[in-house]
Amino acid sequence: MAQHQVKFGTGLPVALTTVDKIVNWGRSNSLWVLTYGLACCGIEMMASGASRYDFDRFGTIFRASPRQAEVMVIAGTLTKKHAEFIRRLYDQMAEPKWVISMGSCANTGGMFNTYATVQGADRVIPVDLYLPGCAPRPETLQYAVMMLQKKIRREPANQNKNIPQKRFI
Amino acid sequence: MREYKPKDNVQAKAYYNDRFYVAPQLAKLDPNSDEIFGSDVSKLKANFEILEAYIQKDELVIFINYSKNVEVLKFLRDELNYSFLMEMSAVDFLAKRNGFEIFYEMLSLTKRKRIRVKTFLAKGLAIETVENLFRSANFAEREMFDMFGIQVNNHSFLKRIMMPDDWNGHPLLKTYPLQGDESAQWYEVDKIFGKEAREIIGPEIRDSARVDRYDTERFARLGHEVAKGTDISKSEPNTDNHQFQEKGGVFLVKNLNKSQKILTEQERRDR
């Protein structure tokens, strides 16, 4: 975070930085995740949160309310019946918010090439990170969260995601 | 183990393309070949009209008139000890016989026997509910209504159970396309964003292994990365330039020199 090393002993203990950097530093290290287990990927997501893989180390805490969450991990098969609810929960999350699509089903519909499965969660909500695997292991989800942290640290802190974008998002 | 099938002619047409293919059937035995089933059928025949009865794979199959389904199931439950309705649903025979075959799978825990009660229901007719006999029929009949569109009379709560309430069509009909009709394919888009968003979102990509080399919205080529959405149909940059933090390499590790000659196995051993 700090642009310049703090010199203790001589001079003032001052760290210089930018607003973007310090805001993103705070954001990226306290990602609260909306629990969204839809299928078997949800089991891996729960394992990631439990003691062995321990998401709390990253400041990633699972919340059961969209109002308290800023990352949505779509873990599992998204059916067409459920699509409107995932959109509603996404809309209820406060800005800034990010979405991780976990597993083949959420990415592309996966093996469910049928009438009842949404062929990719990005048809309904904007997705930041696509996580391959069927189901991805907890390490993969950890890596995705770390990549999301990197992404957050790169982007401007005051960006408004609500501006209409190209893919109707 | 799976039954052996000769594989000489693997290029032969699949059976569903063959108009004259006759599906193999299991042997149908006389109900009297089993003592318990024989007496069951004779008792049933004394009270109801049984159109057909045979034993297939140790399970008695009887055909009844659709209007008598409640009475037959009540008789089976109360008199013949078939106390458990394991499952019920329908089979689509609209193309061949213009109707559905509805089946009830019954189990007797005391006799350790299973009976399948079947009935033919012509298209447009409704069947009486057996929910008052077996509570499990409540959900099963709702599912039958959802998947086949078969009306059930006097059902307490006949509503779709799996598909959304505003879904068009009944998915288990044989005429229903596997990947959905038009309203199914656009269902979530129409519902969330409205029909006018169809053009913006575009149709579903059904081939999940699809890779488009020039689609920079969704794909990136290693060594040729560009910004998202860039048009690379003319040309694309080569970004395959390895950069090392230390100019001369670090202790014990040399930098990769791509232009260096690739060594043969013998040269590698001699080094």
C-alpha cells in the first residue's frame, strides 16, 4: 500500500499513498461473500470457508444477506426458474460488488445442455471471474478470490459499475 | 456385467433412425405362474374389469379402465395389502395411440411383492386423483400435470411443481425439444430484462466447448493478449516477450535463451 517506506527513528512516521490505493487495500482485504450454493459446487464453497482452507485469513467471511455482502459466488447450476432470484439478490447487494462464477455449470451451463438450465450465469448478471472445474477444489476458489483481490487493487476506487455497458449489464 | 453385443457393424444406424426397429421386450409370464399374484389377479377379476394381466420381471402388471383407478387402488390397499404407492407418473404415447399411459407402482410390505397398475388415458381426458388414498400421490400428480399436462380431477392443489408457473409447454412430452422451445430459450431474458433485451444479450451458446479465435470479448490467446473487445481480424500483436527481473539471471539459474539451439538427447547427456 505504502508508496514510500516509513523511516522510523529519523523523521516523521508518515506513509504516503493515494486514495485509490488505500480504499482498494481495504476493500480487497475484507471481501464478504454472499453464500450462494446452488449445487455440488456449494459443498466445495463450504469446505473453503471451513477450518482446513480457512477463508477468514483473507478477510473473506460468508454472509447470508445480500445487504452485507459484496462478492457473490455462484456455486452450482443456475436453473431458469432461479434466474430471476439471482438477479434480484444481485440487485440488492450494495455497490461496489463483484461476482465469481464457480464451476462449469455457472460458467456455461456445463453438461446441462437442456431446456431448464441458464447457459452461463453471465446471461443474467455481470461476472468478474470465471472459475473452471467440476467442481473446482477449494484451492481453486481461494486462487479466484486472490485474483479478484488483484483485480480490485487495479481498478479505480470510485468507479461506477451502474453505467450501462455493452452487454446489457 | 453388461450384456455382450457384437461390435462388427458399429457404423450401423442407431435404432431410433430405423423405422422398422422393434424394441426388445422382456418375457411376459402368466400371472398364475406365481401363487400370490395368481390369487391377487383372481380376486381383482372378480371385482373389476382387468383388461390384461401378466408378470414381467417378477412384477405383476395389470391394465384397468382409467375411470376405475381409485376403486382398484383402494381395493389393492385395503383388501390385498398393497399398502404403499411407490411412484406414479405417465408415459407419452400421443404419437402412436393419441393418449398417455398412466402407471401406479404399488408395493406390499407383507407379501414382498410389487404390482404395476396401468391405465390408458386418451388425450384431453382427465383422471381422478388418488391423493385421498395415498398422500404421496399429491406431489406425484402435480409432477405429472407439470411434465405432461394431464389434468387431475379433485386434486387439492394442482399447480406446477418443478417448472415455473409461467412456463410454456410440458417438458416430458416427446414433442418437447431437449434444448427448449423459443419461450424456454429466452425465458430468463424475457422475465428479467424484457423481450427488448433479446437482441442485446443474444441467443444462448449451446456448444460449451466453442472457441472463437477472433472473439476477444470471451477469449484470449496466450502470447497474443489484447484489450477486451479489440478487433483482431486483421492482425494481432505478439506479446510473447519474456522479461526477467534480474538481467543476468540469479544464482544457479540461467535465463531461458529461446534462440539457443535445441539440444538432442545425445548432446544433453554429453553436457
